[in-house]
Amino acid sequence: MVNRRYHLACEPTRERLSQIRRIAAAHLRHWGLDLQVAPVCAALEELLRNVAEHAEGGDGRCALELRWSGRQLTVSVADHDPRLPRLRSASTGGLGRVAALSDSWGTCATEDGGKVIWFTRKVADAQRVPLPQAVPDTVAPEAQPLPVPLPLPLPQEGDPAPAERPQPAGAEAR
């Protein structure tokens, strides 16, 4: 049974959102969840943007957690703002978009006076992006292998200087 977890304490400023998104994407790919990267990162960005724009009563920092059980991926963002978010339509972003990109979502208050917002995605198996079909190693019948040049012998004592040495056929003088 797979049971993986990644935790990141961060401050999701507008300038850092793309960096945090890339970190999450790298972990998803490492876990073999390549096909989940786009929807998960889009929903995660909505949660992080919500913290950056609306979090009050805290310092703007939050904790991101990714959990992969082998069948379900859970993404959560905890912050120190006690106000729970409101669901709007998916077209306006926020939780509406998170709901559209996930199988389930929720929010709850934390003991320290903040909240956690989470969402899940069910995944049957780890899903890697298929690699492009490899081109088989084939040689056209008319192709001839290139000749392999023979190494030149190392100069021995008493040999003529390099300019005076005879050059192999087809070699250009330098």
C-alpha cells in the first residue's frame, strides 16, 4: 500500500505562486501522477491565491500538504485566517473551480483558530504520461557503415617532426 506525504510551509505571495505550483507538480510526477498535475495544480493555485488575497488575522503563511494513498490524492492548505471561504461558481474561480476540478472538497476550523481547505482526486493507479513510441533501430539496405578511422601510432624517439610525417590518405594537413 502506498502512503506518501509531502508538507511545505510557504507564503503564497503572487510572486511565489508559480514556484509553489512547480514544487507540487514535481512531487506529483515523482509519485507517478503525471496525468494529475494539471488539474491538481490548477485547484491548488486557487487555494493558494485565496490565502494570498483574503487571509487576515495571520501572517500570510500557510501549510500545503499532499497525501497519496495509492488510490486517492488529498491536497490541503491550512492558514491562520478563521473565516471560512464561500462557494461561488466555477467560472469565477475560487472554491467553485476547486469543486469542478476535484472529486470532493471541504473546509474545517483548526484548533489554533485558522482553517484547512482540502480537496481529493481519486486515481485508480499511478498514471505516467506515455512516452513517445521509440523509432526502431533500422538501417536502410543501401546504407553502409562509416569506416572507423584507425588510430595513428604514437611518435617514437627518432621519428620525423609532425609536419614531416606522411599523412594518411584523405587526411587534410593542418
